Amino acid sequence: MNFSFLAMRVRAIVCDRRREPRSATPAKTFRSPPPSRTLLRLVFFLATIAPAAAWAADWALTGALGAHDPSIIKEGNMWWCFTTGAGLPVKYSADGLDWKQGVPLFAAELPWWRTYAPQMAPLDVWAPDIQRFGNRTWCYYAVSEFGTNNSAIGLKSCTSIAAGDWRDDGFVIGSKSGVDAYNAIDPNLTIDAAGNPWLVFGSWFDGIEIVALDPATMKPTGSVQRIARRANGIEGSNIVRANGYYYLFVSIDLCCQGVNSTYKISYGRSTNITGPYVDQNGAAMLNGAGSLLEVGGDRWKGPGGQDVYQNGNDWIIARHAYDATMNGLPTLRISDLYWDSAAWPTFIQPAAGAPLPPASAGAYASGATEVTVTWIAPANGFAPTGYTLERAADSNFTNGLTTFNLGAATSYVDTTTAANTIYFYRLSSVNSAGASAPTTAMQVQTLSANGSGASRFVNIATRAFCGTGNNVTIGGFVIAGGAAKKVLVRGVGPSLAGQGIGATELLADPSIEVHQGPAVIASNDNWTDNANAAEITSVSAQIGATALAGGDTKSAALLLTLSPGVYSFIASGKGGGSGIVLLEVYDADAAGSGSAFVNIATRADCTTGNGVTIGGFVVAGGAPKNVLIRAVGPTLTTQGLGQAEVLANPLIELHQGAAVIATNDNWSDNANAAQIVTTSARIGATPLASSDANSAALLLRLPPGVYSFIASGKASTTGIVLVEVYDAD
């Protein structure tokens, strides 16, 4: 986006296995000082820009937290955690938070271990998996030699972990170097929809394998099948069943290198336990694909060795990560896990009252003349012969209910929709016997507005002064819908010289980081260093991104495919540099991709003159869009800011080009103030404090075009302001 018509500075602030050998002592490595508490608080604030979603809770763990490849289970009121290590270490906790070290499962090696792994380290047991099945608790584990597939999986079981009545169930499956393609480590017991047990295992070499188990012996029966593979490392697999799918979680890249570990958690899903497993883009995990769930951040490096576990009606994920503040100590971490509206795993908590997968899904149809709904059949052998699709105006299906009786097809085009209306859809089905399937066995796969008139945000931008420390520049955006979105993120510095910014004023060498919650999911210094730099060039031209100056190799850019969710992006100067930077996010997908930007926000230090705060957005499509624009000041005191810090009385000006097309001082002075209140509640905008009559807002219907909005203080006052733009369709 080009802001050359307004030469303004914005000083923006955001508030508040192949296995590698493990060494007994983590390698010493240089570690940058941890970010200040204030900056972390500012970054976390970005997670609140869309109250329709909240971040998953990281459990506040204490006690004996040293762990590698954790597997957890709850027995009665007691939590247990089994990990890699000498004799297979076991931890326990009365509340899942405060952990104590227990007695290892093995006091001595079993004789058969060295038949398969003669050079294994003494009593070195790997990657246990603890599961309840039938009337016993089963612990699968592995022994192996580093760097080879001389490995084996063994089994112990008990009726109660607390009672400790363990039984040795012996050898399960093995692999030998030069004989077997796969590597018999990292076992995971999973149960299919029919109640049959399966064993998932594998590491590097031939990838991830699955084999059916005999329920009487819990040993393999039938042939081993490969379900995922990746040239640069894949292991630590586990499969869980939810939402009519089987989800395969894996750890990719390199573990066991302390703070230099590049481990990440990736996933895909399938309607059959044996696959094919695909990621959010439909790409096959057998071909190296997978959608990322978690990557390393500033403190927690190389997350992996994960165990996804259902705790009652809730889901959690345990994994290890290397703590940069503790010289790379592998540490137990546990977090809540959720499912998004398309039934993909996410750390973002759905809003209260939001439709949950797979029973129902919602979509807005801005200017659309039709909505397409597609779905998949239940994965439990129900064999439906017909479907019923219900549409309503609310997620409780009590208002405006319309019923469509359909045949056996797995999609339906609803041509009776009205523009700018929210719809919720719910599926049910019957089989030849006339029995009904619960809607929880159904999965709405796609719910998209297909009308040619649909409009959407395609570009968002903030031009700001980028300082150092807590004054780096941070923006945020939210992607909503049922599909991943290709996004171009840029931090532009040197090219601003063509927009009237002096060479000494601009940020000479920007770096960017994209965050999802506290995790850094991607970063870049110079855009030409990206492996997909050529694609960045071609995509930028296709979507009309302002061309970078011919010699500008220092600006930063990332072309990413992002799942629906809340993201923040940070620009900083390499080597502690400062100056004016333009932060941009472009929608790099075609219209009707099934997801869209629905909220953008920047929290900024709003001063006077060139220091007022300015943002911009682009509406594309064939129809006008309802847009809510806010400049929030006094309400920020509820988020930890002092009364003297906030902008006490913000003003808004909305520009199209150089023309001012709308202004507001106090939001309640608008003729449509009541509609602003109801619209804000409907779309999930953070409520203003009851005493806040001075924040500014505009609810407008805008035709497609390029817009900028300026926030300033009444009577030249200054302070911190939050500027927001919401899709209000």
C-alpha cells in the first residue's frame, strides 16, 4: 500500500530420527538476552484483537519438569507422565501441574533388548506411549542404536499404574539395519472407530508406519503400511480420533540439539486410519506434506515428541521443548488444544457460543447470491443413504430455520441466501434402516460464499516509526473461514525513499517475524534470501503489491499459507536500527478461497503532527462491504494501562485517496450508535468499557477501494490508542 499522499510518521508500539545422539550435558551455545517482560506483554496483547478467539492455556507447570518424548495419562485423580531416559522415567502429579519424579519402569535391561540394539546406551529406553485399552493400561516403548534402525519395540501392561502391578508382555516388533526399511521406534497405540487397536511407529528411514494389533495379545497382525514420509526428518507419531477424522501428529526436522534443535509439530488427517493423510492444503503426508501446529520461539526451542490426549471432553497436548533460559534443558510442556470451525487442530480457543465442529458451521455471504456447503460421510461405517441440511440465523437453530432434504450427494449449493446475512448450517443423515446418525459424526468440509459480488479485505497496512526494544513495530490480523490462506507479509524500508521519506528517516534493513500466539512461526531478514523469492516476485505482481525499488534487497517478505486464526507480525531493524517502516499483509488467494481477513489492529503511541497514527486497508470484490472502524482509548485502562498513558479522547478520519469521507469524535454521537453496539456484539469486537463515551467509531458501508484511517487526539492530546478495522458483514 502506498501512503505517499500523506507524509506521516507513525511510531507504533504494541502493548500490552533419524535420531541424533543426545549428550549428557547440553551443548554450550550463545543465547540472546530474553525479551523484556513489557515487550512480551505487548506481543501477547495482539492475541486479544479478535475476542472471537482466545489463546490456549499453557499449563503452569512446576516441580520435576525435565522430560523428553512425554506421554501422559490420567488415572482417577492422578496424572502420570512417562518419558525417554534411563530405565524409562515416570512422573506423577495430583493436579497435572506440580510434578514429582517417581521410580523408573525398568531397574535393569531385558535380555532381548540387545538382540535388536546391541550398541544401545545402557538402560536407554525411548519414547514410551501410555494408553488405556480394555481393562489394562499399556506402555509401549523402544530401544535403539543412534543413527541406525537397529531397533525394537517392547510392551508392559498393568491393571493400575498406582497399584504398580506391571506385567512384562515382551517383544512387539523390531527392525534391523540392512534388512528392514522402517525403524521400529516411537510407538503409539491408537484405537479405530470400530474399537480395534493399531500401532503407529517409525522414525526417518521409511517414515511413519501403521500395523493392526491383535486385541488378545496387543501384538501385530497383518502387514505394515507406510502412512507418512519426509526426507528431512519425521518421527514421534501419534494418531487420535475426533470429529469424524483420524489426526496424525508428527515431529519433523531435528531433535536433541538443545537450543539448536529445529523440531516442529506437524499434522494431517484422514477419514481412514490407514490414510491417506493430507494437510490443510490437501497435500499428502506420504509426499512430505503437513500443516504446522507449533515451532520454536525465543524461549522454547524445538517443540516435539508430542502426545495429544483427550481429558474428558477436552483435548490437551503434552510435548517437550528446549528451554533457552536453562541452557537448552528438555522440559515438559502441556497446553489446551482445540478444533477450529473446519475441524483442524489449533491453539486458538473458540468463542463462547460459537458453532463447534462438526455439528454446525457458520458463514457470512457478503453480496453473495449462493453458498456452497460440502461435507464428508461419517467415518464409523454408518453408510448414510440420505442427508438433511438445516439452515438457521443462529447457532442454536431456533430462528429462521429452513430444512433441505437431500439425497446421498456430499455437497449442496444454497441459492436462496440473502446478501450480508449470517447463516449457520447443520447436517444429519439416515441409513437404509432408517436410523439417524448424530451430527457429531458429520463434518462440514467447506462453507463458502460463491456469489460473484462477494467482497473482502485484500490488503492491510500500517506505516510506523520502528524503534528498538519495546518500540519495535507490531500489527495484527485475523483470518476466518474454513480453509488455509496464502498470505504475503512485508516489512518495507528502503523502497519508502520513493514515497518522500528521506534516506536517513527510513528503516534501512527491516526484519520481520510472524507470530501465532507466543510462537514465532516464520521470520525473514532480506526477502531475496527466501527459498521462494521468485514466487514472492510473481505473486506480488499478480496481486498488485507495490513493487519494491529495483535495488531494494534489504526489505523483508514472507509468502506463507496460514490456517484460520489470530496472528501478529513484528518489524525490527537489523543491528538495532530504527526508522520508518511499512508493514503490509496481502491476501494472495483468489476470491472465494473459503477464508478472509476479518479483523486488523495496531496499538500505537499517538502523538501530534506527523506522529498521528495511520493505517490502511483495501476492499476488493463486486459489492460494498460493511466495515466497523474504531479508535479505542479510555477502554485500554482495563488492559493494564494507566489513565495518564491512554489517548483520552480519540478522533477518527477515514480517507479515500486525499478526500476525508467520514469522521467521528465520540462513538455515541453517531446516528447509528445503537447499530454499532449490536454489530460489535455480533462480530465479537471487544466491548468498550461502560464509562467509555470518548472512544471513536464508524460503521460504514464502503464500496471496493483503497482506504486509510487516521487516529489523533482531540485538542492535540497524545497517548496510546488502539486502531481497529472489522469486517461487519
